[in-house]
Amino acid sequence: MKAAKKLLIPLLSLALFLGLFNTVFFWGYIPSSSMEPTIHKGDVILGLRLFRELHNGDIIIFERDGRYLVKRIAASSGDSVAIDGASFQVPEKSFYVLGDNASNSFDSRFWSDPFVPLSDVIARVIA
């Protein structure tokens, strides 16, 4: 019984920690240089899963083709973007995203569907 009491606080702390990181925070490792100089290859980032609004300039974590990506919002719903010489409007509840390191970033400029739906956004980067 004493051993169980000694383990109770560490186990509850672990459960709280894991719960927070599965519902409130997102912790990730950056494997590429696509966001340099803002976020460097090898950096660890912290994202907040709970957000009300996202704005141009925010850095987001989202899922695309089964992978998590980190990019900056360049245009939001209703904004116009020029793609291959043509002008398009960003659909409702969607974003056009770019990496800060344009010469080394596979982002909206290269995707057949260049827009990231809000439903694919996992978190907003906070650190």
C-alpha cells in the first residue's frame, strides 16, 4: 500500500502532462530548413492546439499527405494570391502558406491544391 501511495503523485503528474500535450499543446521537432531563419533545422517547437483565430503571419502546424508541416500563413480566406500568373481567391476557412526559406520550402506554391483547410491545422506555433 505504501508503494502505491509513493507512485500516485508521479503517475498523476505523468497523466496530466500527457493529457495536456494531447489536448492543449503540440511539441515537435523541425527536420528541415524550410522555415529558416525563423525556425532552424533541429529546433524543437511548441504549438498551442487551442486557438480562436489565425492571421496572416502566424506560423502553423498542419497535416498534409500524412505528414506534419510547419509554415507561415501568407494569405487567409478571401485574400487574393497570384499563382503561375493567375489570381485566385483563398477559399473560406483556408490558408495559403509559405516557408520563410523560399528557396528551400515545399509549400503552397508547389501543391496541386495550394490551400490548407482550417480543419487540417493542428496548432499555432508559440515557441
